[in-house]
Amino acid sequence: MKVIIIEDEKPSARRLQRMLEKLHIQAQTMLHSVEEAVAWFQDNEHPDLIFLDIQLSDGLSFEIFETVKIKSSIIFTTAYDEYALQAFKLNSIDYLLKPIDEDEMVQAINKFKTNFNPQKAVTLNFDDIKNLLVNPIEREYKKRFSVKVGQHLKLIAVDDIECVFSENKGTYLHTKDGRNYLIDFTLEQMENELPPNVFFRVNRAFYVNINAIKDMVSYTNSRLQIKLHSFSDQEVIVARERVKDFKNWLED
């Protein structure tokens, strides 16, 4: 299987390369921009599979397809909201949300192997997909969660949540008053329940509320440590591959 990676963040590209190597898949090359990718595709045989970041250093990766007709299958790697990415459920296209989970990557590769058709060119409606990413469909997010406390149900307003975290296979809300509540959602399901302008998934185990951030400190390996107003059960670290998107989110 011939595979290439197109990712503008070199640490993320190397991490993905290592994850593939664990599955005995060798990435043929790594490209980091639209311009570099277009030039490569014009001079080289196209691979079977592309791992492709949506936002590259010089524009959206869709611009590559506007210049070059590509027959490769694609797995997008992105931090965009899962709801918007329903547009990619076409033409054997799949996607992985950053930070990439190894089990999810295995599932995407298995899907590729099942549906692989070397004669089928990728066709995307660029205008529709770009518009969806820039102007996502309006949707309602949860305003409150119900949690069980003993034999009682308690309502927790989203505004009162400092962070959401997973621990020992459970998902918990941590509130401003310093209490933790177990909820019947996985962290992945919370992707569609929390307003993305308020909550950000900083790593595999944590969403944080922007209004709950008290301080941010440089941490080892180009990461960030977040200090919240009341949560002190464990360190909250922004994964290295999420730091750039986290900083962009802070400035939106």
C-alpha cells in the first residue's frame, strides 16, 4: 500500500508516521503545503491513500484537487467539528479528529481497505464543503445536563461547567463549586453537545471552558499547562498537536 501524509505541522506529521509504522504501513513521503503537494502530484505516481490535513500553511487542502485530478483515497486529519464533517461521508472518504486516536485510525484504514477502488477518482463539491466549514450549519447545543445524585436528579447548567474529563472509563462534569458529576456520555459524544466557541478539547481526556481558565503555562515538549479556577484533581495539559488550534480558538 502506497501512502503519503500532507500535514503542515511537522510534529503532527511525524506522530502520524510513527502511528502508521506500528501498523506496518510506511508513509512514502510527507508534504506540508498546497504548493508542495501540487508539485509532487504532478511529478509522481499517485499513492493509494492520502492522510490529508484540511488547513495547510498556504490554504485549504481542497485547493490541491482544483489543480490536480487525484485518484487516491483520502483520510482527512482535522480539528474541525464532527458535525460539519458529515460532508465527507462520500467517495470512500473518511476523517480523523485531532488528536488522532489509534483505534479510530485502525478503523479508518480498515474502511479504506474494504472500499479501495484504484480506478475511482475523488470528486468533491468544493464550494459546498468550504461553505460548510466557514459557515457551519446552525445547531442547538445543550444548555444543561441532568445528573444522578443518590436517588435524585440534579440539573447542571453548561455555564457552570469548568471542564469535562474522562477517568476510569467514565465521563465527568466538573463544576465551578468544585464538584464532579458522572454523566451518561462519552467524551466523543460531548463533541456534539458542547458549544465549540466555549469548550475546547485540549487532549484525549479533557474539554475545558474558556471562561474557567485562570492561567496558561509553558510545559515540556512544546505543550501548555492550563490552570482552572477550581479543578485541581490532575494536571490539564494541551497536547502538542493541539496547541496551534488551541491558540487560534482562544483568539476567535
